[in-house]
Amino acid sequence: MPPTKEERREALKAVYHQAKGCTNCPQLAATRTTVVFGNGNADADLMFVGEAPGANEDRQGLPFVGQAGKLLDALLGEIGLSRPAVWVCNVLKCRPPGNRDPHPAEIEACQDYLLRQVELIEPRVICTLGNFATKLLRGDPTGITRLHGHEEVRVIGRRAVRLYPIFHPAAALYTPANVEVLRADFARLPELLALDVPPQPESAIEEPAVPDAGEDDPAGQAVPEAEAAGSPAEDERDRAEAEREAESDADADADERDPEAARELEPAAVQLGLF
């Protein structure tokens, strides 16, 4: 017999408490302010998955709270949804120091938390935000420029979902034309959510493919020819990084003005949508 909604919620709470004290990645555990587990509706039909927390997220313990998060909220509002109706999280639950790319070993160490979130929340549709999350959950190097706006059924952990890649909202902050691309892709979400749930696997588990970079060096990851330097996909990645850097600068200034705010290590439990 499948678990009840209440049983799944309690199990998700347990995963949250486990993640709070995680030290699987010693460097991330030593430099983070808090674990950014995710937040929203713990029984959501729609899940968004980004790359890793930025400075704002690390300080507040919540995902997508900067300018990219505001755009995400606005786009949700345009299709009749809101942040409390969906689940938002990242592949990594801790901020990489200096906003560097996640290392393959960190992705592997952290991916069980994401797989458990997918299993327990039971989304119908997972939106991957940007290149990183898309390549990881598809286990394929094809970039977001080719894939955005095209859904496919994929097995993520123990659950079959409709995987729907879209550009990272930060891309639109630096290229206004991408706002319309995002808006068009978001407009299809109600249609996808209305479809039947894909047939579920009985026991097979497909785990996200950890990028093969060798010796934990993200610079060693192969870049497909279609996404070589200067391509739209690389530009989107650079802009997302620039957004996180800008948030880091803003947070550093804020911490100097308000040192007490920097000490708030534990987000309110109700913000997680679990309690």
C-alpha cells in the first residue's frame, strides 16, 4: 500500500532534519550559513529544481529569494499559481564557496536528498531551471538552448515525471528577450499539469548522472560543440553566475549594516511548507 499524504509529509520532515546536519561535503559544511533544503507545498504537483543556493539563499535558508526569485514568482502569478502552491529547491542544498560551480563529488553526495524530495512530494512535472539542473536530471549533455519548452517523461529516482527544462530566470534579468521565452514556456505549464500522471515504475531506480569531470574539477566537464564559448547557453550560464555574484555583494553590504540578520541561521519551520 502506498504511503498516505501524512506519512509522506512526516518522512519529508525527517529528510529535512537529516539534511540540516549533513557533513557529507566537508568544505560546504564548513562554509555554509545554513542548509537550503527547499520550500513550498510538500504535496505539490509542480517542482522547480535549480543549481545551488546563492548568497541570499544561504543567509535566509530559502531558495530563490533574490531578483531571479522575484521573476519566478511573477511568472507563476501569470499562470494562476504562487510559490506556496509549488515546491522549489536546488540540486545542491549548500552554497558552494565563492559561488563556484558544484563539484561532481558534491553532486553525488547531495543527490539522495533531491531523489527523496521527488519520491515523497510526488510531483507530476519537474521544471529544471537552466543548464546545470537540466543536464544532471536528464543524464545528458544537451543544453538548455535546444531543450527548453520541450517536455519528456523521465524516471527520477523512484518516480516517473514530466521533465520540462526552461531557462534560468536569471538569464532574463540580463537579456530582456528571454523574458518572453520564459513567459511562453511557463504558459504551457497548466496544460502539462492537467495531463495524467505518467505510468510509474515498479522498482527500477534511475539516478541523475553525475557530470564526469575527473578529480572533482568542474572545468574538466565536456562542453558540447553546440554550446561552445559565446553560445546562448554559455551566455545564460554566465548571466546566472553574475546574478549570484551580485546577490553576494548585496548581502555582504546588508550584513555590515545589520549583523544580527547574518546570525539568523535557522529559517522558520513554516517557511518550508512542512509544519
